Amino acid sequence: MSQLSQPPFLLALIDRWLAHSGNRNGHGIEISQTGGTGITLSGFVHGLSAGDQSWLAIGDRIVALAPEAAGSFTFNTKPGLKLVTAWVRSPNGAARAVARRLIQVHASAAQNKSVTDGTPSAGNPPSPRISVIVPNYNHADFLRQRLDSIYAQTLPPWEVILLDDASTDESAAILAEYQARDPGRTRLLRNTHNSGGPFTQWALGFREARGDLVWIAESDDWCEPDFLARLVPSFNDPAVMLAHGLVRFVDAEGQPIAQTHDAVFKPLPSRKWRRSHLAIAHREIQLGLGIRNTLPNASAVVFRREHDLPLLDDPEWRALRVCGDWIFYLHRLRGGKISFVREAIAHYRNHPGSTSLQSRRGDRSAAEHLVVARHLAATYRLEPGVLTSQLQLLTKQHAKHAGADPALPGRLYKTTDFKGIASGRLPNVLIAVHAFAPGGAEGFALNLAVALHRLGCAVTVADFDGHPVDPVVRAQLPADIPVIVVNENHPRVLARLLRDFGIEWVSTHHPRCDLAFARAGALQPDKSRPSLFCTHHGYYHLDASRLFRHRALFERQVDLWINVAARGLLPFEIAGLAANGTSGNFVQLPAAIFRRSVLPVPRSKLAIPAEAFVVCVASRALPEKGWRKSIDAIALARARTGRDIRLLLAGSGPVHDELYAEGVPEFVCLLGFRADVAALYATSDLGLLASTYAGESCPLGVIECLSAGKPVVVTAIGETPAMLTASDGGEAGTLVPATPTENIVEHIASAITAFASNSTHYSAAVSRAHACAPRYDIMQVAGDYLAHYHARRRTDGLPSTDKFRA
């Protein structure tokens, strides 16, 4: 265990100065050392107000403070001197450092000491919310031991969902007893008719679960009290999708039997299971989980909750009795990592009434293994020999059953068109973002990742910088999509990452990422390197020199350049990468968002009268985005119309900070960065973007506004003229000239005056906004990206060397 201590005398003086200079409005930081392996700091930031967005920084690493845990945090860190800073962004958008602490972390075991600023300890740090699902059928004899082992966990579950599949023994009464003991977090769901299989119950439990992590605790098993405490820390890595512990096999009375978990691993080529380890899914499939189910007991597995898993609606999967858990693991793991913790112990009871034990005998097991093989071929890029090894192991096991036809497995595999199945497999995609920071390019890239995930691709997101992480932006990506931090962009490191994750398609959204992955691709044989698509959001308009310097590399390695604006092709033509816009390596696709119904933010929460005419600006607060011109134009329109016209300014950046310090007119609502931009546009009557930004291409703010069914006043820059033009030739708003800039205020004021004064003019623009919005549906655009990938795909799925003979 590690020790925290005050720094030496001089550093302690610095620490006291930091605490004094950074502590505002009663804020402070407490830090203490938690148990377990490694060095984990846990703590608390007090003095937060309702609505504050807060985060904690240690060096260049950032963690969001969880509001439901009153501002607690957890950090894994190495020994050394650490500066810990608490940041707060208030509802009005101002971000500031409110407290700092200087601490010394030692790796030696010693009594832990806290470095505090004189306030009481906040207790334990927050943990992921764990949903436990207990599917039961006629296991009354084992239920109490099972349930006691759940409720006695040293890391308590957040909710327990008890499922009874129309049991005919005393199970229902026992489950009701435990539900009555802890009704606050326990739900009991009873079927009036038996579902006919365990995986129908699994699907029901998944639909009911609301936690971050899910644990299927089979009703005839049990586990050690620290099972969750040892397993859950694996999920501190946002790429870990599934973690499992060591299984100990016992008989009906709970006594150990000869079978061991290590025996499950023995036929496999790797010896890694002798110790706890972390593995990448693609490699795990080739070495273990593609050959046999290395997770023999679901009770030993915890996984991230999948928000929308199509497998749950698959009637074939629901009807399985033997291999449904194996197939579920294959789908849940895609694109991420798997953690094995030998110290997390689960006891697997083998008894005569065990459903899985009965089903493993006879021909049913062989038939279900074939279903596994089909799912593998349909979802993973398999290396030669994986399915052959699976068949060989299955054939040996099948031959042990009395009366079994030893040739059945070979016959089943031989008659299956695995090559055809693999040809329809969707690719392993890496979406590379520069950072989890506000910006149109980052927002589009995260939307694209979610859309491709929904279409069925195995998606991994690479956070290329690792910092700064804006907690609100990070929250836009669901936790069921794996994230890896790429803090080393050496080409050989990236090339290995691509190989280990089995990446077939890299989609980048920043020049730095473009160059790094082009260099990594150059280190791989042309036939095996992933396709590289570089989406240009306008950066090269600001600095095209990178194209000149690396022209030869880009020509060889970039399979497709995607521009979101027609003018984006110009720097490539100048650099000689595109010939008069006719090159097949260049296409134009728009930026896009998810189309969804959103509820407006109540105007009362913004202190805006219901009858006011509301204009919304949502953009980065850069000088070129025209925030100050927007304020001037609204003031002018208010004077001309006599109406109460209000302006919402949503976004972060230097202009926001200046306005916050200076003060704004009473008709301006300064909101800071907001994740609910669509709801703000839905609240408003009109969108506004007075941008003269040189890199403006296909502004997401304009798309958000159109998707909310609201017209927009926008400068004629980038793709905005095409974006506002409806099929009837009319405009879904008003275009104003971007130059000369001194006239922009007058043009904007005139446009707003027209909309605020003429209801017929306004209604026509609203109708056109609704008509233009479907062009920018991210699901449609993601489908276009996928079509371009298939047109240029480099792999053929399952290697032709995997041939089967009966």
C-alpha cells in the first residue's frame, strides 16, 4: 500500500500558498489513499454549488467529479510529487481553478496519511453502479447461499434484480423474503409461465438493468465477499468491456471437485491465464475465446451494460441452452479489452439438476458450437486456424459422450459456408479524435463512432491527446464504446496498436492524426494495412503546409479524403494531391448529427418571458465566431421592432470569458458550454451564426438548429449557402454576406427584424428548416462512409486456409 505525506518543508510552503491562492468561495480538496494493489488516490472536493460542472486534474490527466457522489474522485497514479487542481464551470459558463493541493506519493507500504485543508473526510470514492441479475428456476436449495454472497459484497451492488422463471419449488418465497429485506435496491420479477431457456431470462434482466456494469449471478452458484471489489477496478480502463475472475468448481454440497479452471485453459496456446492480465479482444479471440469458452461460468463475469444490443432480440440466441453465454461475450467484447483477475473467486456448482450440465451432453452441444463458429465468422477478423482449432477441440469433447456420432462436428462445420458468412462481416474501425474537447470536428467524430457502432461495426475510439478531457464532451460517447488513450504517436507504437486491435479502417478527424496514422500504415505491408480515411473539417485552410511537406506519404497511405465543404478541396489541389477536383480519392460528405426529438429547455429556467423572441448562438467563443457582433445586432433589432428579443450565447472560449468578466446586457443569457444545444435551439425561435472563421465548413450549430425545426441567420461561408437552400429554392433562414465584416451587424439586424416582425415570412422559413434537416442525419452519413469503405476494402474476411474435412 502507498503512503501520502506532506512534502518537505519548502514544498510544504508552496503547498500552503497554492491552497491559499487557489481556494475560492470555500472550495477545498481532500485526498486519501485507498486499499488494493497499485496507487489509488481517492478524495472529495467540497463547496460545490448546484449546477456546477466540476473536474479534478492531476498533472495532465483529468477526471470528472460525479455530482451524485457529492464531488468525489478516484485516480490511479504513480509515485512522485503531484499537483492536484480542482476546476469548476458554473452554470453561466465561467471555468476557474478553485483549489489546489501539492502531495507526495510514496510506493512503500506505510500508514496512510491524508493531505487536507481542514474539513471532514468525505468517505469512500464513488464506484460504478453495478446491476446484479439473478435468474432462477427451481434452485431453492441453493438460493440463500447465492443471495447472501451478493448482499455481503464488500463493494455493494447498486441494484439487485431477482428473476423467477415460474419455479415449482420454494424459490418464490425465498426471493420475496430477500426482496422485502432490502426493497430500496431489490426488484423481484416473476414469470407466470416458464420461458423455456436461460437466455430469455438474461434478455429480460438486461432490459431491466439500469447500472453501468452488469453481473449475471446464477442462482445455484456463489462467490467470495470481495469478488466485486477485486473485479470492478478493471473498468477504470475505458476500453475494458468485460472482466472475469477465477472459477472454482464444486459439487451439489459445495465441496471442491477435480475439475479446475486451469484445465479449461490447458489446450490453448497461451499460458497467460496463470496470472491476472489484460488482453485486447482481437488477440483474445485468436488465442483463446475463439477456440473455446474460457469463461465457463457466467457468475464469474462482469461486463459494461450495452445500451442497445441486437443479439437480445435474436430468437436463435434466446433458444440456446449451452453456448448462449459464449456468444454474448463475443458480441459484448468487440473492439475493446478483456480483464482476467485470478483473485476474484466465483464458485460454480455442478449438480444433477444443472441446466448447462445436462445440455452439454449429446448432439445439442455440437450444434450450438456451430452457432458460435458462425457468430465468430460474422463478427471477427479471424486468423487462419482459429475455427480449425475450435473444431478439433469440439470433436475430442463430443467423442467422450456415450452414443455420440464422432463425425457429427466435422460434418456440421464442413457443410457451413464460413467464407460466405465472413464476406458480410463489418469492419473493425478506429475513430481517431484529437481530444475530448469542444469543437465541431470532435463532436462529429464521436457521433460517427456511435452511428457506426449502431450499424454493427466493431468501433474503438482513440483519444489522441489524452488531455484536456472536457467531461461534458466525454459524456457524449456511451461507455459501451471502448476508448483508448494514444499518448505516444511513434509510428511503430501505432502500427502495433492497429495490429493488436485488428483494425481494418482508420477514420481520422485532425491533421495530427492524419499524419500519425499515415506513418504507421507505411510500416505495414500494403495488403494488410488498414484503410485510412481522413475527414477534413477545415483545418488545412488554416495551415496547408502539412500537405506540402508530406505529399508523397499522403499519396501512398490515404485511401480517401473526405471534405465536409467544397472549398476544402482547394489546398489539396494546390499541393498537387487532387487534380482539378477529379481525383477518386476525394469525396464530399456533410457533417451530421443524430436526429431525435428533444424537449425544449423551459424558458422559465433561463429567466426568459414566454412571449419573447429568442435567438440562439451555439459555437466556440472565438472572436471570428461573431459573438460580439451578435450582441450588437440583437440590440439594433430590439430598437427597430420594439419587441423583447433575447440572445442565448452557448459555448466556451476567450470571448465568453471576456464577456463574463465585463458583464453583458440584460437581454443576453451567457450560458457557457452546454451539451443540450439541440434543446436550446428547440427553446429558441431562431438560430444565429455570424462567423467569419477561415476554417468554417459545415457548422454543426446550423445543423442542430435545422434539426430542431428552426430557421437560422448565418454568414455565407463554407457550405452554409447549400445548407440553407431548400428544394423549392427558398432559404431555411437568411444568408448574410461574410464580407465586408463591418456590414455584418446591419445585415443580421435586418434579417432578425424581418423574422420577428413578419409571421408569414417566419413560418415559411420554419417549413424549409424541417425540409432541409434530413440531409444531415448521422445514420445516413455513416452509411455513406461505410459504403466508401466497402468500395475500397483491403481484407476478404475469413482466411481461405481454414478448410474443414469431415
